[in-house]
Amino acid sequence: MLPAHRAELLERVPDGARVLDVGGWAAPLHRADAVIDLMPYATRGLYGTPDPAPERFTAATWVVRDVCAHEPWPFADDAFDFVVCAHTLEDLRDPIRVCEEMSRVAKAGYLEVPSRLEEQAWGVEGPWTGWSHHRWLVDADREAQALTFTFKSHVVHAPGRYLPEGFAATLTPEQRIEWLWWEGSVRASEKVHLGADTLEPYLRDFVAAHAPPPTGWRAQARRRLRR
């Protein structure tokens, strides 16, 4: 979670408010009163403990659950004042279902996912595009409190559909993420591509809009071609 947004969250949420962390296993938010995750409490903190405050959740308030399952989460409607879900939705098979349950059990929340600038960049993790375990490309509309998910097709690894190697290293922490604060409910939908006629422009147009200008021999070759 972006440190500045973590600090803002602590300012927004009163001490007496009930907070739920969805999918926080690897780096749980210590301010959370409860956590729901597929992984157990005893194995939490894979990415360390960036939060210096003591944990408010306990083993008793850590719920082990497949958050995508169709059964409702074991919380009443509006049981929480605030919910946090950071760097989890892009991993899940059904992020739309998870957004529906977050909207049901909480009155407001904060969501954070990798930006397309990072997820469509070559070499972030290895010799491929983006992160190997992520299932979705995510577009956020903060004004509408909405997330749109596009299946991360293998086409994203083809030339012209990704930003060049080294691009991700130029991104600021803010550019690496998409986020939104929401109240009442968060809208979530899938952008369905039935074929290459819509998927290809979706990928290529984004790359064309954000790719750095060519340099060196590539730039010279393009200038010659234009002449």
C-alpha cells in the first residue's frame, strides 16, 4: 500500500471505527480489526511488517476463506466502517464478486491495484510482461468509484502490446498503482473482448500513448522511413 495513502487512511478512519483488511496476508494492515484471506494467521507477513503500529486483529478475528466463493462472507451488512483491499484484486479469479461483498459488509473503503503502466511493462519480474501471477489489467475511475477488469490475455506478451524493457524502472511509486477511495459502494465490471478486433486496440493504444520516444538506431531508422 502506498505509504502516503496508508497515512491518509489512518487520518480518515477514527480510532473507534471497525476496519476489515481483505487479502492482507502478505503485509496486513495493523489498523485492521479483522482480516479475511485464503492463507492462515500464523503465516502472515510474507513481505515483512511495514506498519510499526501493533496489530489490532488477532488469530480469533482472522478469517480463513476463499473470498471469491459464492457464499457470503461471515459478516453482517455494514459490519465495518471501512475496508482495505490492496494488491489483491488483480490476483483473484472473481474480483467483481469480491467488490460486491466489500460493498455489502463495509460503508467505505480503499482499493489499490497495479497500474497498467506497470502491468503492461516488459521485465518487471522476468522476461515477460508485468507480473506472472496477475490475472487482470485494471482501469480505475476514481470519480465514478469504479474499477474495470480486463482479462490479461497472453497477447500482452506480443511486440507492440507492452512497454519496453527498462520502462518500469522509470515509474514513480504513484505511477505503479491505481487506487480509489469509495463510499457507499464500489462499482466493478469486466471489459469483455470477444476477439482481437477490440483487444488489440485496447493493448496497443495504451502502449502508443505511454511509450518513450525511440532513441539511437531505431529513431534514425524511423526518420529514414518517414522520408
